[in-house]
Amino acid sequence: MKFTEGPEIRDTKAPAGPIEERWEKRKFSAKLVNPANKRKLNVIVVGTGLAGGSAAATLGELGYNVKSFCYQDTPRRAHSIAAQGGINAAKNYRGDGDSIYRLFYDTVKGGDFRARESNVYRLAQVSVNIIDQAVAQGVPFAREYGGLLDTRSFGGAQVSRTFYARGQTGQQLLLGAYQALERQIAAGTVTMHTRHEMLDVIVSDGRARGVIVRDMVTGEIERHLADAVVLATGGYGNVFFLSTNAKGCNTTAIWRAHERGAYFANPCYTQIHPTCIPVSGEYQSKLTLMSESLRNDGRVWVPLRKNDTRAPGDIPDEERDYYLERIYPAFGNLVPRDIASRAAKNVCDEGRGVGPGGLGVYLDFRDAIARLGRDAVEKKYGNLFEMYERITGENPYDVPMRIYPAVHYTMGGLWVDYDLQSTIPGLFVIGEANFSDHGANRLGASALMQGLADGYFVLPTTLGDYLAAGPFGDVDEEAVAEAEIKVRSKIDRLLAVNGTRTPDSFHRELGKLMWDYCGMERTEESLRKALERIPELREEFWQNVKVSGTAEELNQVLEKAGRVADFFDLAELMCLDALVRTESCGGHFRAESQDADGEALRDDEHFAHVSAWESTPDGPVLHKEALEYEYVKMTQRSYK
């Protein structure tokens, strides 16, 4: 796949000056919209997870006319509900040395020095407000015996800053945002459109002015216009087919915005989560996450001997390798996800993996139960243990869990500036759908933090600055008609193929290809193979996919086919981005770029930048945004 290199791109919205003052400076410099004018302005928010739900609720509360869209039958089914372990905030309730600066530093380091300093510091600042907001909404965070909010540790940190609600933190936070959203729906400031899928962005006079959506029940194609559009549609991990994401998660919204002119940043930055239930057969359609919080008390180990088939209880301690504690004594089992995942892959590649096919390691709670008692462990992790037992038939109170890395999160996404605005004026992107805060690896419990920071606190300020220049006049009817025709023609094309293979079969084949060639470890050879095979498979898809039914009805096969078509195009860009970035950093591990200990070896001289890809008729164009560090020194990450 050929590409060209275009001019550099810069974030012109980030203020200069001391980093701790930049967000306050930006808030003060942002133009305001008076209450009477807010009632004249319309905003579309696509997605109702933590980012989209909190954004729609807050914008409605401010007085804007908001239309909210989701493809689920209720906003509560957004994938944020599946988040388990917790949410980070620099409250320092434990008095263990945490601070806004330490959270900022840990996040930049955890992302392997591939994130913007200004954005990450703002995230750390805002984190303390999120907890207050959630508590005021009634989110039932865990509390200590005396009634104070409890915290626990997550990977990449040596302090306890993660607030949690057992293993259901995402669910409880989403219900808080959902209640705020429903309040605005009842007040009439937010109009909710469930079972609607966004299929294109309307761009008129260079601005995002609306969306084309499909009513998933009737099949009707609808046009909705606004003064600004906000995408909060999550990540693209399902390009791998097998992931911890809900089956409905897809890339269609952000990919079609990319085709309209929004740059796509760092698509190769994907996160492999180290604690997931291993694949158990060819029939599986998704994988299940076991929260990173389990690594607080669970110890990760494998047998010292290769091909050891003994039951775990029959293997004495002296014949076990607690490899994370051995290799990384300072952080132990709480190293960042990319490091824990690669370490698990390495011991399995050595022939010391456990379970079917040797693709698993043990996560053992024997010592924690002996130290704390079963009741204490059950209070912390009971719902996770129950979930594990239901899926595997094994009781983790009696035998160790078996875990293995799986695709979980994507750090890449649409490029945005400090104001969260994409390269299309009026198109804002929040939460996992953008690239802005996590660099090449996200620390655990930071996704919920970013989603709510963007939705509750950042976007309402920066969007107001943009809307202060509105309303923006009539939308060009030709632009609307062109977007609608494009959507209809793609649907017609999918229905017309009438081949012999299902969309799922193509998706599964693409996913395996991506996992094998662009997964936990990438090489020039594997990426070139992928870039050769993806266009061939895509061509076969367009010649042989079978989409039954019609467009004028509920048609889940048609929905899947459209999403898989977009996954093919995204997969190609991911592999190209991974091929061009010859260094290793965070979750992007090039086998050719590692140090003597097998750790990721960055190339700061050539790759200390964001790769922002533009879609053009002549192929992708790469724009680089230089990353400059004033407050954190770029060093080789060490968790030893």
C-alpha cells in the first residue's frame, strides 16, 4: 500500500505557559454563549457510553438542543457498562504520595512517551472532579470500614489511586451518566434516538453540520442537521474479531468521518490486555476480560518446567515461576498491560504455558485467601470470580484462574487538538474514539477517567468556544443529498453481491490475519504479508459476501456487512502505520526493535511524533505532529 508524506500538523489550541495553568488559561480564553443563544444552537452526539452520555447530559443541562444517537435499544447498553476494575483519580486519600503531577507522570510514562503533555496533565487535573461528580450522582463506590472512599492499585503505578465499585465500576458510572441523560431527556433538552446507526457525516462549507443515520428497525435512511457533531463511538478493537469488546462495537462512525477528511492518528496503537479468559475453541465469537484489579491480590505464575501437565495444586512453590515478580521486582504483578502481556506470551512461547494448547498462565489467589480470608476476597472480587466460574466451570477460590492476553482497547483514533476538535471544523471526538491522552499504551482504569473527563468537563467548555461563532446558516442541500446517496449506494452494493459467504466468516478470517500479523508482535515480514493479503480478502468480500433480507427492515446481516467492509479498510491502514513505525513503543512491538532484555526499544530521534493519516483519492497521506516534552524527560521505561 503506497502513501505519501504531507506537511506537519500542529495543535494550535494548547496554551503556552506553566503546564498546571494551561487548562485554566484555556477555559478563560474560551468564548462564551449566553443562555438565550444556546437555545438556538443544535448539537448531535453519537454514542451514549461514558463519554457520549456525560457529554449529551452536560450539554443539555447547559441549554443546548441536543440529539443523541446510539445503535443499542437503550443508552445503558453502551459498552462502557462492561468496564470492571475502576477509575483513576489523583485524590491521594491514602496519603501514599499521589498527586496530580504523579498521575500525569505515570500516564505519560505508561504511554511510553507518545502522548501530549498538555492533554495528559489536564486529564490528571480533571480526574479529581470526576469522583466528586460521580459521588454526587450516587455512584456506590467501595468504602472502607470508616465510611471513606476506598482505592486500590492498578498497573503502572505504585500508589493506590483507583476508585472502584467491586468489579462493576463501568456499570455504576454509566448508570450515573444515564440518569443525568434521562433527566435532560425528560426536560426536553435532549432528544434520544435509539436503534439508529450513523453511516456518514454531512460536511457543508467545510464544517461538520450533521449525520446520515439508518433506523435499524425500519431501515429508513434519515438526515439530521446541527451546528456541531460529537463522535463518542468508542474504539476499533473488533477489527481483530476476537476481543473483549461487545460484538456491536465497530469503527464505522470514525472511519466514515475519516473518509470525509478527519485525520486518523496512530491506528497501530492497540492494547492487548493481559488478564482475559483464554480462547477455548474455534466457535468463539468474543473473549471475556478478567479485571486488572485482580492483579492486586492474584499472583501470576507458570511452571518452571516445560510441558508440565500437573494440576496447579500439585506443583510446589519451588517449581513455580512467578515471572512478573522475578523480572520486575519494583512493580511485580502490577506492571503496565503491554509489558505483562508480552511477558505472558514469552513464557508460553517457551513451552511453559498452561491449559489447552499451552496458551495460558495462572492467576492464583491462594496466598491472598490465606492472608485476608475468603470473605474479604469475595467482597472485593466476588462477581468476577462468579463470572469466571460460569464461563470455565472452574472455581477460582479452589484452583488458580487461567488467563491469556487478548485485544481490549485502542489508543489510536481520530486526531483531535487540545479542544477535542478533529481536522473537520465542527466535528469533535471524545473518549476512546479519539487518540489524545494515552500514547502507545493506556494504563488500567484510565479509560473511564478520560471518557468522563471529556464528556463532563472538557467538551462543554471547548465546544462552547466553537459554537460562539454560530449559528452557521443553512446547510448546503447538495452536501446532504450527496452524503445520503453515498450511504444508499453502499447498502445497495452490499445487497447486490448475493454471494455464498457470511459477513462473520470474512470478519473471522480478517481478525485471525490481524492477530497473527499485526497483534502482540509485529515484524516487517508479517506486516507486508498482511498488506498483501488484506486487499485480496477485501476483493473476495465484495465479490462473494451474502447479505440476506432487504434494506427496508431489521437486518442484522446488513449491519454486520457494512461494519466488516469498514474494518477491511481500517485494517489496511493499521498495518501500514505499524510498518512505517519501525520502532517499538508501548503496545506497538516491532520484533526488530527490542533491547537485550526483550523490552520495547523506542527510536525518539525518528518517531517522537503522532502519525496522523489523511484519506485522499490518491491514497493515504501521512502528517506528523511532533511531540515535545518540557516536564517529563523521555527515558527508556523501566518497571524493575
